[in-house]
Amino acid sequence: MTGWTRSRVSAPASRATGRPLRGTGADTAGVWRAAAVEAVRKLDPRVQARNPVLLVVWTGAVLVTGLAITGPSVFAVLVALWLWFTVLFANLAEAVAEGRGRAQAASLRAARRDTVAQRLPHGTDLNTDPGTGPATGPGTAAPVTPVPASELRVGDLVVVEAGETVPGDGDVVHGVASVDESAVTGESAPVIREAGGDRSAVTGGTTVLSDRIVVRITTRPGETVVDRMIALVEGASRARTPNEIALGVLLSALTIVLLLAVVAIAPMSAYAGERVPLVVLTALLVCLIPTTIGALLSAIGIAGMDRLVRRGVLATSGRAVEAAGDVDTLLLDKTGTVTHGNRRATALHPVGGTTPDELAAAARLASLADPTPEGRSIVELCASGYGLPAGADAAEALATAVPFSARTRMSGIDLDGVAVRKGAAGAVLEWACGAGDRAEVDRLVETVSDAGGTPLVVATDPGGGAVEGGEARLLGVVELSDVVKPGIAERFAELRAMGVRTVMVTGDNPRTAAVIAARAGVDEHLAEATPEDKLALIRREQSGGRLVAMTGDGTNDAPALAQADVGVAMNTGTAAAKEAGNMVDLDSDPTKLVDIVEIGKQLLITRGALTTFSVANDLAKYFAILPAMFAALYPPLGALDVMGLATPQSAVLSAVIFNALVIVALIPLALRGVRYRPSSAAALLRRNLLVYGIGGVLTPFVGIALIDLVVRLIPGV
């Protein structure tokens, strides 16, 4: 090893377990066993107090247990037993959802345990030859100090070599390496991380497979991506969403109304000459209140977050997931989202008297300060096709570089008093406003754009940028080629069926943008977009009452990500972008935004479907139980006893047993989610009412009748 003076440590850096976060290893019998134990622990009244509906069931179970002890009977004992089962099954639903997260968190913790970082001294000079590594001065190697990863602070520089674990989230500032990110993303294929460009971010807990890199730490201990994932999958940071709170208030109100209705039954029955026992009234109350959705509500929310994490997306809160389900407008960058994103320079088109070699030399100079994949591809094309050097020589390294920015949409260099620029046609033509050959350049721009390519204009100004002198000269057009992703048009069609409008945003000229938009099937497009244009578009959509989602990875995307209702930042993006968004895509795949919308809609649909089923269940149980209970007092009610239940006691006990068992039956559906098919809101509502409304009404009649056939065989009931 050259360039670093290392101190070896006795304990090797830990390696990730390699178990994918998004695997199915969490769905094991061990999770269910642990959940059963946790369900018993959740019988603590302080835990039950968080859910008013379950608190009523818990109180009823305590009351009936007391009555069964003071006045023992088979009926009272069985009702008390099944009321406790109801509370346990409700706790089990939440415990299983949390347990699956804990199983995932265990593998994530293994990825960060006992990691030792090789920290460089502050002030280390990184501007040295890559073959010798960082140095504090000419010929002076920078020693590293082994420190625990927990002691790293923002701004620290650490060296990570092949076989070692990245000790914390950060940006590669020196070198290039192949990195295994399977411990975090679940993808086994290694990725390249290098200094500069848009693939410089690394995640703590991942493993360097080859070469060595220097990483600048960007997060404090305890706030890394892995730490946030652990908090999310365990549910430690999950707060109730506005929809959950609103639904909880509704369920509480229904519980109060039904409580008053059941309480009113006692004096009514006493007036009729037969007092209904307190055990029966308590059982009736538990059967009629919305116990099912009250038991599954928390599990639905936790499982929704779990599905998102399994797709490799971190959300700061459940509110963001719900917002994704209600999104009306989707903003997508063209490059990397609609197209493959590997735009590469494929041809040079000189204009006027410019020779191909002259255009290649100028295009290379203007791209030396452009770290984007497009800029690097221009340098590579000039090197392979025109024999030009791939790197800057000594004079070029000392020249004034003009880096590419989204605002100017140009890059270039000022060398020996000559300004060379390359960039979007509109930006360069405005910069070289006094140059000739504009008609030929316009024709080439149109030709390249009509073919779906991206044209970049190259110009030079011997006056050093003083275009007033009229010395600027247009040299030609660089053609970049990209391809629309296969199947993307079908995805956008699905979004359109959901009622989501897609808007493609690109810095390309309007003609190229229109061609790509037509091929991809997006609803609208915004060409030559600056960060200010994106922000203005989002605000305009929101002013019309629409929810907006978008993706981004750069610092200039941060304002728009913060403004959007759902802002998805790429994990390889800048720290500013990740702080501004309310979601982070660990795979850095912009098309994930479509999946996020589907997961959000599935969460809302699952909650709505099970709420419909629960309310319909309660309605059916009302008409199933009351006729059997009061037919003796009010003979006309006997005509409504369509199930022919044996006795009032068997009717009540059968309903209590069904009420408990239906929770267990619905746990897998709550965790998996209702199957989502892209369709309009009206179609979804019809399907919801048909399947879960009518199904919720019919199921209790069948279930209670079957249970009654068994219950009537029990002596004393």
C-alpha cells in the first residue's frame, strides 16, 4: 500500500450479514412466537389506553372476569375467556407487524456493529496524484488513526479499503471503488462510487470490494441511513398519521354511541319484565363496537411502512406515505427516469468553416470542468475518436474552469484569454449573441432534437467572454443520445388510470422534450427547466389544490423537494437534497416514485377496505344477535332470527367467538395489504363496497351460525 501510513488494529472491521433487507426472512415462525409473547405484554392497561376501542374491550374483559369469579357459570367463564382472546388477538396483529420489523433490524445492526474507521488528520490535502493518495504536503504521507465509528463527526475524512466496511454515511472525495450495498438495499450487484459527479454518496454499513476511497462523513452518529432504517422498521419513530387520527376519532365516537345504546337496553329490558345480565350486555357491546378495524389499524400503518422499506425507500413519517397515495401530479426528470439516463456523446456536427478536429478540441476543453456523465462522455468521445488526451495537462489544470450548473446550463474553460463554452442551445446562443452561423446551428439543433437526441452547442470567444465585441464564434453541435425506458409508457398509463397526471421536467430544448414526452406517454412536459421553474410549477399545482410528488438528487433540487408534498431524494444525491425531501430512495432509482405512489394508494385502500368490512360486520352482528336475545320479550323479533340460533346465550357467545376469530383471519390481509389494481376512485369505491361491504355483512351470518352449531353442544350454555 502506498501513500498512507496505517496502524493495523487487532479487531477487523465487521462485515454486513448480506441478508437483504427486502427478503422474506422476517416471515418466520420465530417472529410469530415472539409476537405471541409481546401480545401478552401489551395487556398492560397503559398500552391499551392508546386505543380507545381496545380499552373498552379490555375493560369489558376485566369486568366479565370479575363477574365469572363472583358468580361462576360456564357461560360467564367462556365469555370472559374469549373477550381476553379478543384483546390478545388485537395485540398480536400489532406485535406481528412490529416483530417483522425487528427481525429486519437485527440484520441491519449487524452491518454497523464494531466498525473501526481509519480517520485522516484534519487539514489533509487531497489534491495529490491518485496513485499516491492523500498527503499533507509534497512527499509527506498522511497517517491514519483507528477510531470507533461512533466517534466520527461531520466533516471527518476516513480511508476505506477493499474488504472494509464504510463506517458512516458520507461522500467520496478521493478515489473510486466498487461497493457492495446488499446489506442496505438488498441488491447483490456491486455499484461504483467515485469522487465527483452524482455517484459519490456512500452509506454506512456497506462494504468496499475493490480499491480504496476517502470518504467525508456527512451525518452524525445515530442519524445514518441504517439508524433511520432501524427506527422505521421497528416502529420506534412511527407517529400516527392525520388519517389514522381522524379514523381513530370516528371509531371512538361510534364506540361512545354504541355504549349509550347498550346501556339503554338494561332499563328497557327491566321495564319489559326480564333484566338482561351484565355479562350479556358487556359481550353485546364488544361485538357491536368497531373492534376489528380498531385492532388492525396500527398493524396496517406499520405494514405499509414495512412494504416501503422493503422496496428500499425511507420515509420520514407515515404522513409522507399517505400523501403519496393521494398524489395528483407526478414530476419526473427525463434523464434517468423516463430515459435510461446514460446520455452519451455519439457525434460532433461542425458548422461554418470549423473542422471536426477544431470542434472536438473545443468540446473537450469545455467539458473538462463538467463532472456529469454527459460531460465525461464528450471527453471520452474526443479521446477515442480524435486522439485527444483524456485528462487535463498542466496548463489546462491551471486555467479558470467554469463548472456546469443547472442555472446557467453551460460549462467551459477560460484559457489564455479565450473563453470556450458548451451547453444547452438556448444558453450558449444567448452567451454568443454576436456570433454568426446561427441558422445552421438552429437547423442542426432541430435535426438532433427531432431524432430524440439532445443537442449541445459549442462556442468560443477569443475576447474572453466579452461578447459585445462580436468576437464569439459558434463551432458546432454535440449530439447526445438516450433511449426511453421500455415499459415506461405502460407505467404512465397505469398512473393515468389512477387519476395521477405525469409531468416530465427536463433541461432539454422544447423539441427534444416534446419527442421524448410523446414516446413516453407523459401528460405534459416542461422544457429548459431551471430549479426556479420546478419550484414555480410545484407551487402552481399546489395552488390548485393538488398534491405533488417529485424526485431529485442535487442541491439545486432541494427547494423543490422541500416544497413538494412527496419529495423523494436519491441516496447517492447531496446531503441537502436528502434533508429537503421526506423520502430517500436507497437504490437511487427515480422510477421508484411510481412504486411509492402505488404503495401509498395500497395503504389507503387497505385501511378503507378493512374499515368498511368492520362496520359492515358490526351491522350484521346487530341483526344477528338482538333478535335471538329478545325474541322471548318481543315475539315479532323472532321473524328476524334467520340463523335459528339455539339460545340467547349461545347467540351471544357465538358472536363473541366470531368477533375474536375474524381479527386473526384478517391479520395476513392487514400485513400484506389489499391487492391494488390501477383504476379510478369511483371504480375502487364500487369494488370496496361490493367485496368488503357486502362481504362484511354476509360473513357474520355464516360464521356465527357455524360457531353456534358447536357452542350449542357445550353443557351450561
